[in-house]
Amino acid sequence: MLCRPFTVCALLVVLLLPSHLRAQDEPAKKEINPADIAATGDANEALAAYDDLMRTVMAKWKIPGGAIAVAKDGRLVFARGYGLADREANKPVAPDALFRIASISKPITAVTVLRLVEQGKINLDERVIAAIGPLEGPPGTKVDPRLDAITVRQLLQHTGGWDRDKSFDAMFIPQKAAKEVGAPSPAEATTVIRYMRGVPLDFDPGTKYAYSNLGYAILGRLIERRTGKPYAVAVEQEVLRPAGISRMKLGRTLKEFRAADEVCYYHFDPEDRARCVFPYGRRRVQWPDGGFYLEAMDAHGGWIASAIDLVRFACAVENRGRSTGTPLLANGSLKAMTARPSPDVAEGKDVWYGLGWQVRRDGDGANWWHTGSLPGTATLLVRAHNGLAWAVLFNSRPEDGGYRKAIDAGCWEAAASVKDWPKGDLFEKFK
């Protein structure tokens, strides 16, 4: 039987597509059996509910790779990787694989700020714009006088005055910011802050909550000013090293510069291309590979980490379950970190944004958590009131946001199903 001309042409088009496009596109359409998703790391029958959860979510939302880590009373009791870190190389996700953690970077920045508060180097209620030094806005623009009233606490709580739903998210327009200021493109964080000096605030500081990446970018510059060190060095010295974390680092935008143990990232639609943020050599790219400038997002979304090290960080904040060592934060800082913001911002709300974390009271305790989201990245870190902490990392962000509720509720349900928690500690295995 002869093929019709249209069929032949269609076949030729598919064959002529670059192999990396076909490799990404085909799995996205194919139904996945959860049982076919391979796992790495030690299995534990008592914690099999976590395996079922990860495989079910990844299969339903066609997520290539993921990792989970769970701690109980400061001990790492479960750590596994699932699926593929790299589809083309058929490389599995290791339990300690590095992922972009997106906005889970914010609790790390917040804890660094609170450490510096304890040392007397930062005051939560000081005005932050003056503290980071003189920064000129774009030529010919006027500065909103309300900018000078913004405090450190307001930036930590996302009440600084920027509302991306009313205007835009300044951290995702690096070319425009650089052009307006007359700086090299793509814009570094300081360039973006300079650009925003010429943009009016969306509301009076301290009067409402509106999630702001820019606010945490400013906090990163404050950390640099008060320590005299680059942001990453200050965080390493103040938070990561004391917590026993050695592999976390700032991520890179382009694939060729990524860390050796870092996963590849997959956009839900491989044909949805972005204009590359770099002005040389590239035009349209996969969103995770140049659609945004990760280096400028350091303090609000730029870190890469393993699920294990995120749980290690969550436990170290209060030194939970440890008989030795010093917590990252003193009791006074912990109370400030989880305190309800002013009545104007959080009156009558069961959940609020404290200093770097979402917070919900639970009896005499509280749950703290943060999520992260970028094209090619979806993350969750939870510190629960009952002695548990967990982190979940994925190397794709599905278009359908239902996965968020599924993984959040699923982790609580998996924890509730455990009758006997392991007694050992896997942290020693993963340095």
C-alpha cells in the first residue's frame, strides 16, 4: 500500500527534528505507569507510602524526575530519587541530586538576615533602601518617596509595596531593566533594583501582603553590605556551613555551566520557546535553559540543593532533635520568624507569611513551609509541628497546578500512615 504524500511529509518533519526535541516531546504525550518509574536509594517498607506518592504524582503529571527526603526528630529517615535526571542520557535521579530550588531560596536568605540581626548588624525595623547605598534610577525618572520608608521586616514579610499582579515582576525582565538603566544585559540584581527606583510602588509599605521577588533581591544586597562579602559567601558562612551543608550553591542559567550532579530541567511544552536573555549567539531557547536569568535571582530563587540538604537546613534552624550543636536561630529569632504580621496584613487569617516562611499554627506548635516554582522546577519544603520535616523536588513544573495539592496533601497522608518510624539517621550517609 502506498503512503499518502501528507503522511510522508509529516514523517520527514518528525525525522528532521533535532533529537533532543523529539526526546522531550514524546514522553510528554505517552501515558506513564507509576510502577515503571525507577527509584534510587534505600527502600523502606514502613515508608512505602512515600514511594507510591512520588510515583503516582510523577506519572499523572508526566514529571521526568524527582527526589524526596524526610526527617523525623532531626534524623534523616528516608531519601530517594525517582525517574530521570537526564532523559537523553537515561540518567536516573540520585537521592542527593541537585535541583533548582526556586523560592525555597527565600527562607535561606531570611535565616541569614536573622542571624545578622542577632549579631547586631541588621535591625528588622531599619529602612532598607538607604542601607544598601545610593542607587540611581533610570535617567529622567522620579523616585517614589515611599521607597525610603520600606523596612527590612516588610521585605521579609512581602509587604514592601510591590504587587506583581498589579504591575509586573521586575526579576523577569532583565533585558528591559538593563536597557533602561544603561547597564550590560542581562541585568544583575543591582541593575534591576536601580530600574525599579524609577517605578512607583503599587501600595503603601506595610499595608498589605503581595509576594515580591524584588524584595528578597534587595535583602541579598543588604546582606552583602552588612557583611562586606558576596551574598553566596555570606550565606555559606552564616547558614550552610553551621548547618553541615557543603553542596548547596547558586545555580547557573545555561546548561553548559551547571553543576556536575545537577539534573536537567524540562518545560511542560517543549515547543514553547523563550527569547534567550543573553544577547549573543542564541535566539529562542527552552524556558529553563535561558528564558530567565538565574544569576540575578540569587537571594529570592537562585540556589540549587538536594532534598536531603534542604531537610538538613530545616532541622538546623532550631537544631531539632539534636543533643549537640547550636541551632541556627535563637528562640527570640524563631518567635519573630513565625509571628503573625500586623493586623492590617494578617487579621483573621489562618495562614500568614512570617519572616521567610508561610506559617500556620497547630495547637501549641506551628508548621512552616515554602514552595518554589520556575519553568522546569517545582519544589516544596515543610517543617511540621510534629517533629517531621520533608522536601520534594521535581525537574519539571506541570502546566496543571493540581500537582501542588496532590504532593502537599500526599506527604501529610504518607506521614500519617507510618506506624513505626526508623530509628537510624541517614544524614551521615549523605555528606
